[in-house]
Amino acid sequence: MLTRLTKGQQVTIPAKYRNELEIDETTILDIELNNKEKKITIKPVKERPLKVLFAECDAIKNKTNKSIKELEEEYERENMLH
């Protein structure tokens, strides 16, 4: 597939590929440059780095005003019902 950079120097990953790889705007992408082959490789990172997980926890906590312990207890209650 051929594409171009946008005016903002961005590349859009086609929906077909995003769907097949199960990636969305929350997915972290690993971008590697191979100078010898003049190639860029983009790979989704399935495991989220610890720093990202903490940021997500903080975002949830700020939205709910609940402590981490309260969120854990709520999660356990919800999963026990399923």
C-alpha cells in the first residue's frame, strides 16, 4: 500500500491493518529505523510499560475520586459476578 505524510508529518494506518492487528489510539507502537535498508518498521506493543499503567491508574482515580484499594475491591466484586 502506498501513502503519503500528512501536512502534520503523520501517517495514517489503514483501518484494515488496525483491525487485523487489534490496535487503536491507546496502543503503544514501537517504531524502528533500519538505515541500511532505508526501512521503517512499526510494531504494536501488547504489554504496556509500567509507566503507562501508572498513568492510566491515575487517570481513572482522578475521574472517580476512589482510592486504588477501592478500585481493586470494585474490580474484584465485578469479576466475581461473571
